[in-house]
Amino acid sequence: MTIQDMRLKDPFGGMVTQGNFTTLIDSADATTIYIGKAQLGTATNATGWQIKKISISGSVTTIAWAGGTDDFVNVWDSRASYTYS
């Protein structure tokens, strides 16, 4: 019998803890909020961000991902120019 490592790992191969990520929130306007996460130390102009956009239209709130993916492959400084799905 072998014992597998069942601990959770973050996308960068490290152990998941609350302190592994930087989180930035941009309330762009009354109906648009961007939330970005990246490994600590990732520059805002560098690839490595997971970005979601929260859009509010009346009573409907939509959450979509930059480039249609929740992978850590985006640049925070480019958040407004991405296509979200």
C-alpha cells in the first residue's frame, strides 16, 4: 500500500495557504468589478494573473473570466481590454 500526498497544491506547485496569493480589486464603475489573483510578487504588468469580471445589470450579476479561463495567464494591467466569458 502506498500513501499519496493528498494535500492541496496551488497552480504554482506550492501548498495552499491563505498567504500564497496577492488579490487586487478594481471597482471600475458602478456596474463593473475586476478581481485579480496572482502568486505573491507577481508584477501587475506581468503574465501570471487570474482575473474575473463581475458585471451587474439590474438584479442580475454575472461573473466571467478573462480570456474565458481561470488559469493564471493574464496581465492585471490589461484587465479592461480582455474579452470575458
